[in-house]
Amino acid sequence: MAFKPANNIQDLQYFGEFGGVNPSISDSSTYTFLSAKTMFDTFEGNADGCYLYSRHTSPSNLYLGEALAAMEGTETANVAGSGMGAITPTLLQLCGAGDHIVSSRTIYGGTYAFLKNFTPRLNIETSFVDITKLDVVEAAINKNTKVLYCESVSNPLLEVADIRGLAALAKKHNLKLVVDNTFSPLSISPVQLGADVVIHSLTKFINGSSDTMGGVVCGTAEFVNSLKSVIDGASMLLGASMDSLRSSSILKNMRTLHIRMKQHSKNATFLANKFEADGLKTVYPGLASHPSHEIFKSMMNEEYGFGGMLTIDVGSLDKANALMELMQEKNLGYLAVSLGFYKTLFSAPGTSTSSEIPEDEQAEMGLTDGLIRFSIGLDDDIERTYQMMKACMMELDILELELV
């Protein structure tokens, strides 16, 4: 039977304490106990249903975590105050001094900077590889490797990870496969393909309104509980906690995620096909020209499409900046980082979200100055949007004027 992530979210039913259709928000940082013994048991992790302190967890955070675990098909999940607040504790929980990580070379700049510049202080080393080449990935594994790390669809180059193939390598070498699924919620379900841990930045598509930060780690109860341990849990001890008001807001927005992802994908597919037909160098997993198009198709939950992210290369940073400024002026979207907003967002990642990556490494991975990353919005009339974008490109001589 096909995995139906939106059904799993929809089937969760919560009632507020006064019968509200939304669960009540636990607006407390600490929680009382009727007996000292129960407090002791809770510290020891042996009192189900009791709450200790909101840095550990709260009812609101558990509701959101349950919905996200249902979406990904995992036993449980733990929410955090940001995407990086989910990524960094996960890797530090799985690795210690002397351990090694094999990571995709094309990942979010913050994750890259953490692995490249920060974890070596803890004597954790990382090899960055072309994640699309399984032989290269396997060659990088050594006796100290503990984790394979990738993004389902990479930021910003939109490389697609063969999660089934990577899961087979992880199993062969007794590693944990950790997948950041931020770009493809609902479209790809990594645990169903063999991943061990799935991470999202909730800030992006899942929340969808660019009004809060959040992150989540989805996995087994054993692993998630280890993250939350008051003794040695990286999430608990590093303190990247989510506020209950924010988790409640994200949970409400999750109810429309399936509708939004279908529209993001529909609009991105339309624009990608148009841009490619116009002769622009366009990268989108839904295009037959994408080198991993068939791999994405083999993994996807088809009804949610190929996602809302695409890139075009306009040849130079000056042209990229001029185009983005003009599109913003014409109210086609915002010159801003992040993604998943109802309006289109665009940025030049080489000088923004991937600026942590040195220029020589950007060049090696194919991240050019003229690359523009688009998070396509929920526009109702996408043909109108395309014609307006095309007019901007023609005005700047990015596209040649059509002969009348």
C-alpha cells in the first residue's frame, strides 16, 4: 500500500481542554508535580505523560512532533527552535571525538560551515563528496565513519540524493543515514526509502508563512529520547528549544501543507518548462533534462510533485542582481533568503545562503555567480507571473527580444 503522508497528518485528532478544535497551548516554562517522587521519576525519564521543563518538552511541542512523525512515518519526533537547532544536536548525538562523517558537498551553507569549521574543534572530521555518485560515497567511508548525511534535494543546486542507494550503503557499513528533507516535504518520504533520521527546517515549506523559525528531528523513539535525555542528550543540553506558541502556530499551518505543496510544485513545473524553452539554463527535478529526474520519480509521492524550488543561471552576478531587483520592483516576489513563502522568493546563493562555502569549492561544485535560486510561490495565475518575469528578463537583455 502506498505511503500517504497527508492522510497520516489528517488522521490525528486533538481537542483543546475546553473542547476547542485546536489543542490548547501550554503557556508554561515549568510544570508542577503532586508528589516529589513523580518529579524524581520524570528526571529519570520514567514518568510518561508528565512534563518537567519546556526546554525538555511541552504538550504543544509534543503535538507538533507527533504530527511531523506521522508525516514522515517515524516512531516519534523532537522539535527545535530552528533548522540548525535540529541538525547540530543530531550530528553531535551520533558522533564523538575521532568519528567521521561523509556528507554531500552541496548542502545548506550553515550545515556546511558547521561540519567544515566547527566540528573539527571536537575532533569530528567530514569528507564532502558528490552524493549522486554512490561509488564516490562508498570510497569516502572509513573505519571511523558513523554518519552519511545528505539533503533529499540539495540547497542550492537541486541535486537529488538516491536515498535507497545511500540507505543500502549505510546498512552495509553500519552507518546512520541522516537526510534533511526541507526542500521536499510530502513529495519524498526518506524513512520509507531506508533513511534512519529525517530532519526539516520547519521555517520553510512546512510552516509556509515566513513568520517563525523551527526544526524537527524524526526517528526512532530510542534515538529521539537520547536527544532529550537530561543526562547526555544534545537537544536538551544545547538548548535549541521551540516556544509553545510557535509550535502551535506551525501545527495549524501543517493542515494546509498538502494543498500548498501541490500548488508550489505546479507553479514551479510550469515556470521551469517555460524558462528552459526560452533557452535559459534551468535546473528543476521535474525536467527530463535534470540528471536525477528518474531517481526523483522513483522516490516521490507523485501527487505532491517535484517541489517548489528551481534555479536559473543568467550568466553573471550583476545580471542576477539586476533581475532580482527588477522582479521585486514589479511585485513578482521578494529578494530574500529562505523559502516556502506564499510569495516567490529569490536570491543569489553564492553570495547569500551558500556564502560560507569558499569560492573555489563553489566553482568545483558548479555554483556560479549568475545562479538565481527561486522558491516559487502560490500564485493563482502562473501564466501572468511568467509573462511578467519574461518581460523583466527581456528588459535586461537576459532574453533576446522576440521578433514581431
